[in-house]
Amino acid sequence: MQALAIGWLDGTLTLWNEDERLSRDDKTIHKASINNITFSNDGSRLVTGDLKGTCAVWRTHKGMTPVC
């Protein structure tokens, strides 16, 4: 899967999936500006962090699902 993740100042995370040509937004986890986004080597997970110290792990296969 080819994907692009974008973190916004309001804490919204957008994941663009090139295979499906769809974007998905999540506004539930982060409440501050996202300042760190890292994909796992195989692209199956995404780790995000914000300015208030909240970190999240996401599944990226078939959407964007928070794991923890």
C-alpha cells in the first residue's frame, strides 16, 4: 500500500491511500498539533505524536484504526 499521512495543527490526522484513492480523517485521538508521524517498515502501522505528548499507534491496512 502506498500512503501519505498528514498531521494538522488542530490534531486531525489524514491518511491518503493511493491504492483506493481515498482519504480518511481522524479527530478523536489528538487534541494538539501533530508533530511526529512515522510508518513501520512494512507500512502496516503508523505512529503519531502531538505537542501535548499524546502518542498513538494505528493500523493502516484497509483504513486507519487506532491500536493504542
